[in-house]
Amino acid sequence: MPKPSVSELKEICRQVRRDIIVMTNKAGSGHPGGSLSAVEIMVALYFAIMKSDPANPAWPERDYFILSKGHACPVVYAALAEKGYFPKQELWTLRKFGSILQGHPHRLKTPGIEASTGSLGQGLSISSGIALALKKDRKPNRVFCLTGDGEQNEGQIWEAGMTAAHYVLDNLTAICDRNYLMIDGNTENVMALDPLDDKWRAFGWHVIEVADGNDIEQMVTALEHAKRIAKKPTMIIANTIKGKGVSFMENQAGWHGLAPNDEQTKVALAELGFTE
């Protein structure tokens, strides 16, 4: 199947943003801010980069995706539904009792989810373990892991970073959703991270910085670049905007874990070009 064009990828991003807004509104809870910032990252992965088969989520030749910042699962659920892993109607059951879509990813409930995550810092360790196992088995599959920038405060992230470099896991690409905001405010006020690129280089990783991580072309180019890197794992630092696409959510830490009410949902959908 041919890869979607840039215009088609942009339209998928618009649909994914709509679904994030609607599902968190219907749930009355969730994390829209960090989901909206990661839309282009997820769409680039699932629609332009990763090998996957929605009809067979356990396809042995698939690439693996791990969401380390598990609270941002609405963006993953929306991408999986758009890709065809499950009917889109399931999105409206987010966080409801008995739903296949829990408030954090659940490997045993949701088709396409590779690991149950949510305790911050663990996803990159899981990804490193999968990448190492694939290396040991001489398999060509690749592993992709999305981390938050606030999550970089977790010591386990850096333990995983050392592990991946030590074992030369060049089949592993991590992406940091660098929106500069976490639940308590600006990352540089809570626990300064910059120069984040130099830190990852010092840990033995190849680093790619994306000036605008909400530009689908830039994200696809960066991820394609990462696939060509040998002898090192790759960290992509994607500079994004928290709440991207909805004016009153953009760059507002308060929207980290707050669902839009009905009126806010109408405004957000109108901004995205939807009537409902």
C-alpha cells in the first residue's frame, strides 16, 4: 500500500485531533494537552514509518511502538482507530467501565498496544528490552518509544539510555515530545532539562532535533533519518506545542489533565474545521 501524501497525512492529523477532543469530552477526564502535542509524531509513525498490520496486531514482522508517557494514550488510541485496529466508535468509551480503552495503555485490552504503561520512566526500559531481544534473535524489526519531556526527570529514563547505548541498540528510536510543559508548569522551572540534546549525546545516543515537531513533513524526515543511523540508538527531540491545534489549550499547563466541557468542545472542533 502506498504511503499517504503530505496533504493526506495532514488530514489524518486533523481527524486525530478531533477524536482526542471528543473522546476526552465524552469521558469527562483524560489528558488532551500532551496528546494534542504528539499528533504529528504518532501519525508519522503509524502512517508513514512503521511496519504494521491492523488485521494482525501480533504480526511477527511488525515494528514496535511503546508509549512511555502513558497518560497521553488518547493520541495513540485515535491513531490506532484511524489505522483500523478497532472501530472508531470504541473511542467514545474511553475510561468507561469495561472499555477496551483504559486511562493508560493496557496491553491485554487494546489491539495494537505492546506494553501497559503509565508509571513514568518505564517505557524506555521496556523498549530497550524489546530492541535487545530483537538484536539477539537477529530480527530486523524496529522499536519506537515516545517519552514526555517532564518524564526526563525520571532516573529510569537515563538508566535505559545507558543500557541502549551499551548494547548498541541502533534498532531503537526514542522521541521526546518537547513541549516544555508538565503538570506542575514549565519543565525548566520544575527541573531544568536543557541542554537536553547534549545530555543524550553524552549518553552515547545519536540526536536529531526537530525544529517543529507539529510539522508532519519534518517528523517523517527525522524518523526516516533515524532508521539510517548505525551503531547508536537515536533520540529525536521534537519541539512541539502542548494543546496544539486548539487556541485556548496551546501552551497552557492547565490542560495537561483536564477534559474540555461541552462548550469548549464546540469551540475546539470549530477551530479544527468540524461542525460537530
